[in-house]
Amino acid sequence: MNAPYPPPPPPPAAGRDRTTLWGVLGIVLGLICCGILGIVFGYLSIRDARRFGKSPLLGWLAIAAGVLNIIISLVVRARGSYYYPYWYR
């Protein structure tokens, strides 16, 4: 006697998949200007990746870029060399 086939997986949620958009925006903004926006867009990318069954790698990279930007900004400001690099003086 043959066993019945398992049911097919459920279709992805309806709506627009913006996982890649949020991830790329988070990485670019996290590296260039705004660490906090990188973290926010990274979270949005991870959320959409879970919703649509995709890889959350871009979201995690965006969060890492945002955190890295914040840490480097704090170190540069703490050293007092915000406007000029150390070799310029």
C-alpha cells in the first residue's frame, strides 16, 4: 500500500518582497553615513526574509555595518580627530 504524498508547502505570504531592497539600503547607509538607519533597514530585511522564506544574510550584514559605523564614529570623536586624520596635523 502506498502512503499518500505529504502536502505541499504553503505559498509565501502575499505582498511585495523587499528583502533585498532593505538589505542593500541598510548596508550602503550603514557604511556611508547613518549607522542607526543601517540597523533599522537591516531589521526590516530580516523581518521580510523570515516572512518570505529567504536568507537573512543581507539584513545581518546591514546591522553589522551600522554597528561598525557607530563604533568607528565614537572612537574618532573620542580621539578628537573628527575633521582631520592624524597624519594631516
